[in-house]
Amino acid sequence: LLTVDRRTLQIILLKMQGYSTKEIAPLVGLTTGAIYARLYHLRKKLRKIL
């Protein structure tokens, strides 16, 4: 089962709504690099499951 923390879930939902990484960063209080890293690790987890 895939579990994600609250911030990562917020990032996913904002990306699905069309926000850019630059727009998301200040909304969730992370750097753009941290957002890219979270999305990378999430995709990696999903690949293992699928």
C-alpha cells in the first residue's frame, strides 16, 4: 500500500489542478527542489507497485 505524507498529497493535488512547481513552493513552504524530489520519490514508489 502506498502512503504519502500530507505535504506530498497537497503537492499532488495542486499539480493536478495545473499549478507549476514554482507556484506550489510558497504555498506548501518548500523549495522547488524539494518538491521535485518528493515527486521523484513518489513516482519511484508507484513504479514498484505497478
